[in-house]
Amino acid sequence: MKPAAFSYHRAHDVPDAIGLLSEFADAGEDPKLIAGGQSLVPMMNFRLARPTALIDLGTLRRDPGMRSIRRDGAELVIGGLATHREVELARCLGPEFEVVSQAMRWVGHLPIRSRGTVAGSIVHGDATAEWCLLALLLDAVIVAEGPGGRRQIPAGEMFHGYYATAVESDEVVTQVRFTRGASGAALTEFARRHGDFATVDAAVSLDADGNRVVLGGVAPAPIRVPEAEAVLAGGPAGPELFAECGAAAAEAIDPPEDAAGSAAYRRRLARTLITEALQQAWEKGGRR
Amino acid sequence: MTGPRVDGPRGRWVGASVPRREDPRLLTGRGRFVDDIRMHGMLHAGFVRATVAHGRLVGVDLSAVREIGGVVAAYTADDLDLGDIVALLDRPPEEFVPTAMPVLARDKVRFVGEPVAIVIGCDPYVVEDGVEAAVVDYEPLDAVVSEETAFAQQAPLVHEEAPGNVLLDVSMFDTPGVDEAFRAAAGDGCVIDLVSRSGRQNALPLETRGVIASWDDRDDQLLVQTCSQVPHQVRTLLARSLGMQERSVRVTVPDMGGGFGQKCVVGREEIAVAAAARRLDRPVKWIEDRREALTAAFLAREQRYRTRAAFDAEGRITAVDADIVCDMGAYSCYPFTAGIEPLMASAEMPGVYKVPAYRVRARAMTTNKAPTAPYRGVSRPQYVMAMERVMDRAARELGLDPVEIRRRNLITEFPYTGINNVTYDPGTYRETLDLAEGVLRDEGWCHLRDGATEQGRHIGIGYSCFSERTGYGSEAFAKRKMQVVPGFDISEIRMDTSGSVVVTSGTMNHGQSHETTLAQIVADRLGLDPGKVKLRQGDTERIAYGWGTFASRSATIGGSAVSVAADRLAEVVRTIGAYLLETRPDNVRLDGAGGVEQVDDPARRLSFEDIADVAYLRSHLLPKGSEPALSATASFDVAGDGTFSNATHAVVVEADPGTGRIRILRYACVEDCGVVINPKVVDGQCRGGIAQGIAGALFEEITYAENGEPSAASFIDYLVPTAAEIPDISVEHLETPSTLTENGAKGVGEGGTIGAPAAVLNAINDALRHTGVSLESTPVHPQSVLAALDSAAQEASNAS
Amino acid sequence: MNDRHLIELNVNGTEHEALVEPRKTLADVLRGDLGLTGTHLGCEHGVCGACTILLDGEPVRACLVFAVQAENSDIRTVESLSRDGELCDLQRSFSEHHGLQCGFCTPGFLMLAEGFLTQQPDADREQIREAVSANLCRCTGYQTIVDAIAATAAERAGTDTPSDPDKAATS
């Protein structure tokens, strides 16, 4: 389990990284960015990923903007190289983004969180990744810089399924902006073993400006479930409505089937997790 | 091991939680595992492995491999021309079909991951480049992956010489009265008929397998440094396969990162690496990577039992009739053969219960899966699970308490010769059950369980009672008709001029703390500080022959051999001491402080240093005719059927009605492994064993697709439980000293793993008692639990 | 593409030079090039944690970091824990609680605990258990590892010994 050979290049700043990406791609190589590497390196060790050139963003952590975690008015802004652990320990998130820090305990384990990055997780686009769910829940905008300049990708347009995202191979994600706070929000999940990728995970919010029901592990990409959100809009908050919402979500989805669970089981988990998450969100002060 | 002397209940040192001798080096990163060893000019090996489960080898083209810079050599089976690995039983052809495991696949591959070629290069990265470059052509054959496919008419044959894909088919017992008992039970009593299954597991030592082989001209010898539980068996088979004198092979074993049975058989990779080193005249190292370890190392456990049991109206078992199929995978392992699991199950299944009539048929099935080795417990987790489920099911049918039905059936008088013709030495079968039940009752768990349903909670209690034969001597193994019969152990002990002793053992520590526990034994026997005792293991040059560590044999048999050797050395020391003190030998005794003293005048004393000084450096002072060597050798073998440790496990679980997750609320183990040499070590063996049993009950499994593709090649898919899944476990000890071993110890290596699946499965089924569903396969997937709970809830709501 | 890089690594307070292929993991360089074999490899895909080390004080998997990435970082391995031949408090606690058997996973657990307790010195038993769930041990069943770390935390905090494990099972 040793990776295939590649060449290694340290980017000095974002333009440098973008330049290197283009340069190697033009030369017929398969370049790839590495930040925390917690998803990429295992795949390289199995030789399931075999980039021919690695462009290391590590040096860019010297740029405070790239690792900053800060509130900007109503938004939570996370730099492209901030780690899960830094978010977990950050004290500035405020009640509107408490769901983010609380979700961190579900992200892998401490050593993975210590090195893995928020942006890396979102770009990787795993259908159960907590950050991908949070992006949909909190209307994240992914800021990507490439040869054509900077663009802002709304979370709703980000995840194409099976690890495919809207970020192009010549782009660098420099920032993730969570534009919507939600004090009545919760994320919960089920995995047979703690710290694993979830079989199914659910993130919800109960807010005056709209309810959200987001699921992971039930489709090739994390999804919002409008049918379930509609249920929430249709009645007074409370256990009955939450159960009904869970049931509506279970009905609406068409989950995959694998060793972790059948489609029926995933539907059932979705129901349970949404109901639980809504209850938690409610208790935290979501819409009454 | 300095500090205050702790007096254990059985001696100065035996019985005390003496700190481990192994710890300082392991805690500072200064242990020496195989992969930590580097030799001058060392090369690295990797294996080209089969990508199809069953297929004819049409061509193996290694030309591209050899062109890669840094690759030194690449060999196929034809290049190396090695003897096959053949493990035999003394059984007639209708019972046992011998098969051969080639070191590298020759005409055919039989499982995904089977080694086809070996690649040697300058570093592991280059070697992996080389392995990738190999081109292997297969003519695929249909894969055999289940009982259904193996036993079907016209089934493809894994081994042409094994019709029906059966390697062993033995009906070991068919005692009188079985059919009568079932007829009677059908009228007045009950008949339980259940099919139970256990999934295919990996013993999963955290250190994967690995070996370094090098040729030494001066010693005229091949040095093989490997992580094996059985260094002498590696030597024997290596010498035979390579066509060498056995003295030309030396096998040494450094620190080992676990084994659990996976390393108690000889790996074909060990032989291929040795052959490559011999041919290249360079040291060659191979370290198995985790993908190989999960797919191509020896696996374990996959078995199916159909158990029928008859009970009378009072809940007394009157007969057991079992049909057992063990999926041994593609090959028979050396030295145990594919018969090990079915023979173990057949011989031992009645276990702790008084079973008056017994019929059993057990088969070893060969399939296109990675072959198996005897993993911690060896069939006992499975037959205990079958018997314990039978007990709970019968209790339910008859309206009895699960503990009560066990009480009525447990063996309570010893020695007891069972229907299986095995004589059980004294144990505490009943007492451990009573104590375990008391723990749950006193802590309020029974109350909680009974009241749970009303609160909408699903809480269950499960027990398992079992004994485990730990002292398998050669007589006991011979009953299995193995052609290679393990049993004895040899120990040699020497004292040096500083009064320290070095003791050797044929056992092989791989985490069990032998350096500490065997030293405790010797320290007591010689009356000296264990800090002055150094254990040497894992070197075939140090003793004539050894059987390594498996089957919980180290404390029982290995511990006995070192005891006898130490006693013999004590005798030598005493004799010389008496001569020097100018008194009769029977007037001299060990003084417990590293010397001898005169019985009638303890002030007259000689230290071991004094005696050794004379023996070695001034031997002219020795009595005429006596030898200057302060050394002794002893062998030990357990007579008869050997000794049995026993335990009861009691478990409380809760099933989550939203996810089906099983949470273990309480785990209590009450065990009796005879004399406890080191309580902390015994606790550790119990807890670690139970953790592995829980792993099998709830998490770990490798399944195979129809085409023979294994489901798990990484720790993402193979669910080794973590600290978040394994609960704290209480361990209580009873001590029934064995009269068959020198120290009264009974062995404790496997018990935890044996008892856990049964107890957990019983607890789960108890939690599901209202559902009408019974789960009889491990691992229990939460979705099965949830399906049971949901269907019951559905029925309840329909009814209301 | 296989061009080697001459890198400088600061390991346990000492500067080392190594000439390495970029694809070489930090774990392999520590073990092979620097001879620090206390860091073990158990899975090479970041799950088992046997290779856990401290990188700038944080516990990380050395199998998921390429050595070339680790320049300019402060690397600490298990070899740094004992001073002048004396075991540190955490190591002693592992021995006292029988928190190791075969010892293969032990360096990873020690470094995980060292990093974790520095960040969260007041962690309770459940938090320790959750942190410990990052690594795999096949021998102990974890209980004594949790005990050992909890005792170290208590000792460092100057409080009394941790909760009795048997009681913990019933609570």
C-alpha cells in the first residue's frame, strides 16, 4: 500500500497554485491539490488515486485569511485551509452556528480532524460528509479561484454526486461562507462504528426564515428533501410534526443499497435521524 | 522489576500483579518487531496476487516487472520449484481428502489474493510498482462461495481430488438413544431445532504478517526472522519445502504484534521469501500490507450449525444432534489441516452440559475464499453459541428461567466423563453461573430488564456458560488423528556466575506477557527475584523442539515445563550447596532470597552467586564426579484429556428502536482459569478476548460476492470495533487449581472470545423477546434488529 | 517524476536531513530513513492509528502525510516521551494499568493521548474514551487504555485517582 510516484510542488500563494495546476494540466499531467490530504492520501496509498503531480497548499496556511474562522455579520466565514479541529475549538461561532461546532465530533476522529480541512471535505463531496450537509443546511457559498478569476458557488449547485463537485480541477477553494445562521439546528447521524462515514446522516433547522431537512447517505450526493421541509411548514412544531416529517422524508428518498444497509433500512434511518435532529433543534430554540 | 516484593496468594510472585517486563521497551518505541529490523543489502518482496477467485492460470508474464528500475527479480512457481504445503490427518479417504497448497499458484488460482508470483526490489514502493506491472491471464471458472454452490450437483470443484468440495467428513459420535430421546421429547418435553451461522472473520493482529530471510555462509544456515506463533513448525516446513536439512534453517521471532491464531500456521509467503533470499543470496523482507492481510491472510470462523436438541419436561437435555459445516476456504493449513475446526466442534460440543446422547456430523468444506487458520477459540465460539441458544430457546419453550435451565444441565461433579468420551477435570461451572447471575441481580439489571417493556425500551439479558480445554497434551491432540501432533513443551534453564537465570520455552509470546508470568513461576521455584530471570523464546536454536503458543497452552504446558526445569536446577544448586556447606542435601533448602540455607542452621547460607562461582570458575572445588553446569532441561506434556478452564458471561444489551443499534449496558465475566499467575494479565486476556468476541457478534465480517470477490479490503469495510463500541467489562476470578499442570494454572487465552458471541446473541434475542423473531447469525446487523422491532410494532398497532 | 527531494525534518527536537521520493510517507521516512521505528504501521490508510505522531502538537496519522509536507513542522514521536531513561507519567500509567499487551498499537495510543491531554487536560472519562476511539487495539479491549489515560489526566490535574472501572460499567 505505497502510492504511485508523483512530483511534488509547493505553492507559495493562491495564484501560484492556480498557475501550477494549469501548467501541469497543459503538460498532459494529472495534477492535484493537497491540503490536509485525509481523503486523498488513503486513496493514493491504495493507488485508487494516482495524480502525477501534487501541489501542496500547506505553505498557504501562513496566510491568516486561509485559515481564519470568523463571523462576518450574519455569515460564518471559514478560510480554505482551516481544519475541522480548528472549527471544533473555535469560540467565535455564536449560537447561530453552534450546529457547526457540534457537528465536528462526527467528523472522523481527532487525528483526522486535526489535519483534514473544511474546504477539502466539501470539494471531496462525499455524500455523507458532515460539511457537505452543513453547506446545504446553512446556504454555504464556496469561493473558488481559478484561471478565470474568482467565482462563488452556492451549495445548492455544488454537489453532483459520486464525489463530483462544481469546483473545477484548475480551481482552488479559498473560502467557504455560510450565509445563513440557524440557532435551531442540529446534525445527527448513524454509523455502525463511531467515527466512520455515516450510513445515513441528517441535518435540520427550524427557523423563522424557513426549515431545512438535509440528508446524506441516501443518494449519490447530499440532498435537501423538499417534501419533508413542506411538512414542517404545514403545522405547529412538536414531536408529532417531527415524526411526520421524518416519515415524509423516508417516503421521498430513493436510497442506495450496500453492506452498510438496505434501501429500506436507510429510509428507516432517515426517518429516525430526522425526527431526532428536529427534536434536538427544537430544544435548542428553534421555531416554536 | 524492582520495588517492594508483593506476596501473591500462591507464592511470593505467582498470584501477584507483577509489572510487565515487556513494558519499558514497548512503551518507549524500542521494541523490535520484524519490520523494525534492517539488514545490510536487504531487498523487499511483494506478491502478485490473483484477481479472480477461481481460474486456470493461462499465463504469467513478468517481463514488464523486471524492466522497472529497482526491481531485482520476479519469480513464478515454475522459477522457484518449491515443495507444496501438505497437511495430513491419519484418517481414511472417506473421511479426509489430502490437498496441496503450492507456495505460489501453479495451474490454477483458488481465491482472490492467492499469491501467483513474487517480486523483489530495492524498496517497498518500487516493489509495488513491479507487482502492478505483472500481466496474468486467467481462464475464469465458476466460483464456489457458499454451501449452496459447493454442495450443488455439478458444482465446480475447488480441488479436483475433493469431490463435492468436501475435505473432511466425519461422524465422530452417534451414541445410542438419540432418536429415542427426540421421540420422547416430542411427546413430553421439547425439541429445539435451530440453524446458527457465524460470519467469516479475520483474527486481525494489528501487526500484519512479515518475514526477513537471509543466508548466512558462516552458519551455513538460512536465518528466517518471522512473526510466527510456531517457529519450529515454520522451520520444519521450510526445510522440507526447500529440500534442506532442518539444521540449515534457523527461525527466530522478535516482538510480535499479536497473532490470535492467524500466525500459528505456516504462511506460503514465508517460504517464497526464504526461497528468494536463498536464490539471490541477499536478505529479503516481506511485510504484508493491510489490504493483503484482509483479503489474503488466513481468515476464520465461517461455520453453519444445524443443532437439534431434545429436552424432557423438566428442562433436562436428553440428546443433541448436530450437523456442522465449516467453510475452510481454498486450502488446508499446516500443521492443523482443514479438519481442525470440524473436529474440534465434534469433540467438544456437549461442553459444560450433561448430554446423555449425542450425534454429530461435521464437514470441512472448501470454497474459493481465503483459507482459514484456527483463530482464538477455534469452533468453540460457534458451538457454544449453538448450545447456549439451544438452552435459551428451550427455557422459553418450557417456561423456565434461562439460568435455571442451565443449572439443571450443568456438570457439577468432577471428574466427569461426557458422552463425547472427554473427561473434564474439576471446575466451577455452577458457581460461576451463580455469581454472574448475582452480579446482574444485585446491580438491578434484572429489574431494569423486566420493567423495560413498559417504558418502551428493549433490554435483554444473555448468559453463556462454557469450558475450554486449555491443556491440550499430545494425547488429546492424538485423538484428533493429526499426523503432526502438538502437545509437549521443552524448557531449558541455566544459571550464570551472577546468579541470574536464563530460561527458554517453546512457547511464543505475542502479547500474553510470558516474559513476566513465566519469570514469576521460575522466581517462585528458585526463590529469587523475577528481575533475575530472563525468558528467551522464539529461536529454534535454543531448544530441541517447541510447539509455540496457541490453544491457551502457554501457562499450562509451557509454564509447567519451566517449573520442572527450575525445580531440577534447584536440585543441582542444592546439591552443590550442601557439599560446600558440608552438610547433607536434605539439610539444605532454598532460602527464597536468591540462595540456599542450612535447615538446621539458617545462618549458614550460600547465595546463588557463591554456588555459581564455584561451579563455573573454581570447579576443582566441586565434588568428584559432579558436572560444572548449573543447568537443567525439562519437558512437560499434559496427560489424558487435559485441563479445562471455565467461565460464565452475563450481558445486558439494549436495542435502539430507531436504528437497531445494540448497546451493551453491562458485561460481567466470572471465570476460573485455575491458579491465576498474574491477575492483571488474566484480566487483560479476558477483556481482550471478550472484545474480539463482541467484534464477531456485532461488527466484523468478510462476505464474498457470487464471483468470489471479498467484501472487505480495508478498515472502512472491515469493522474492527473501537473504544466507543467495546464496553467496560468486569472480571471476577474463581480458582480451581488444576492437578494436571505444575502450577495449577488452566490457561486463559481464548475463553473471552469463546463466551462472548453466545452471551451477546442471547441478550439480543432476549431484548427482542416480544417480537417473535430470533436472530441466529453473527454478526448481528442493526438492520435485522430494527426489522424485528418494526414488525412487532406494526403488529401491535394493527392489533390495537 | 521520481526526483528525490532533500528535506529537513525536525523530529523530537533534532534536525534530520533525508533524501526522499515525494511519495514516501512520513511514517516510512521516520522508520526507514531516520531509524525511529517506534512509530508503527498498521493499515496505511489512516484508520488504525498505530502511526499516530504529533505534528506541531497535534496528533495526526503519519501514514497520511508525505514526508515532503512535514518540513518546517515540529514532529514528535514516541521516542520523545521518556527522558533520561525514565518513563514519563503517561507511559508509567499504561504499564500500571496494563494498557498494553503486544505493544504494537501502543506508540500510537501514547501519542494520541499526549496530544489530546495537552489540548484537553480536564477531559472526563467519556471524552477520553471518545478520543481513544480514534485508534485500534486488538489485545486489550480498550478499558485499561482509557484507565491509563484517565489516571494520567487526574494525576496531572493533581486530583485523585480516576473512577473504578467496574463501577463505570454499571453507571
